[in-house]
Amino acid sequence: MREQGTGKYRYEIKYVCSDLQMLQMEEKISVILARDPHVGGNGFYTIRSLYFDDYYNSAFYEKEDGNNPREKYRLRYYNNDKSRIHLEIKKKAGAKIQKESSPVTEKEAEAMAEGQWTEIAGSSSRVVQKFFLNGMTRIFRPKIIVEYDRVPYICREGNVRITFDKNIRSSSQVEEFWKEDLATRPVMPSGQHLLEVKFDEFLPDYIYNTLQMEHMVQTAFSKYYLCRKYTI
């Protein structure tokens, strides 16, 4: 199994958008960038993540306090397809992020969610080994499920990725992470969504200029933090 995204930091910029702003921005972006080929015929894919935190809820409070660097651990799969599950470690340092990812089997993912450490102790994956060591010593437990619909666009120049995340929702019923018809609740006011811009060392001018829209303000938005804020 191949690990991805090891060691490289990227910039990440986020904007909260209204329905109209997102519609207008997506129309502009679709003219200059290609849509990610992984999306299906409906033009988006659904992401479901299970976030972990330790006994002291360190990831939550480090975000609340603005600590740097900080990191989060999550299991993630797409479109209810459990044949492709990834364990991810997302580290943030200032305006940059680093994401390390490793594919895991459904059995391994279930063991992580249930705290069955012996089931993953012998993994050859560096990402899984890091999760195992931190999870066992810091008493990791699944805390929240985050789900949303993503429309992604990509550009090779600058390795740019622009995503429109709509219908962000959550569930505290972590034991139902694998349930297809998961009951969720919205976590943002009606008509609000999230625009994310990720790139390596530079953002091409024509993309930067396209992103400029009146009243669209950059934000330090965290899906994990917002989804847990009213359950902790």
C-alpha cells in the first residue's frame, strides 16, 4: 500500500461563501481550471471522516488556542466506498499544512475506531505506526464524524487545488461511521459553504485574480473544531 503526501507543506486558504458567491465563483473557476477526474457523473463526491482526539481533547483545544504546530488524525472514505479507506494525519504550521496519508483495510480501520491496538501494531505503514504510538499512549478515541459534498478543481501549475465544500454536516454517533444512511446535522447557517484553495509555493496570478470577490473574506475555518464545538 502506497503512502501519500509525506513531508511536503502546502499553503491553504479558506473562505466562507454564500450560495450566490459559491455559484458565481464556481462558474468563474470552471472556465479556467479542470474538474478533478475522480468526481462522478453528478459532479461531486461525498467525503466522510472520523476524527480522533486524545483523553484531554488536545486537538480541539490547540485549535481553540491557536497553537502551532498542531495535528489531527482521521479516517476517511468517499461515496460510501469502504474498499478505499485512508488514515490521514493533517499537520498545520502557520498558513501551511502537511498531509500524510496511508490506505488501510476496513478491518484495520475498524480496529482503530475501536481502540484495538494489537490489530495494527505490526503494520509496515509509517502513518499507521505513528497513529498506533500516539493512540495507545495518549488514549485516542473517535470523537466526531464530519461529512460534506466536494466539488474539486485542479491545476498543475503551482499544484493548485480549489474545492467547493457544500452541505457540511456532522454526527456524534461515531459508532455509525460505516452506516450508509447516517443521520447528520448541519453545522453552518443555511446557505453557507466553504471554499478552499491549496497550492505549493505559488498561486498563479490568473487564479488569484479570479478568486477576488467583494465581501468574500478569508477565514481560519476548521470543520473538526466547528463540528465538535457544541458537543464538548
